Amino acid sequence: MWDLILNDPVAWGSILGIGIIVAMGAFYTYLFIHNTKENR
């Protein structure tokens, strides 16, 4: 099963896309928390 996933470019694209979405979400959450702390 893992060989199929590792050799499939479509699967890599999906994994990369999900990773980017998660990273952006975490980054914006961090910025939001950082900015709200500064204003108080």
C-alpha cells in the first residue's frame, strides 16, 4: 500500500496540498493569537 502511495504523483499532490492548508491555518492562528495578546 505504501509503495503505491509513494509512487503516485496525484497522492503526493494531495498530501502537499493538505500540508500547505494545515501550515497556513497554524500560521494564521499563531498570528491571530500573537496580535490579540499585544493589544491587551
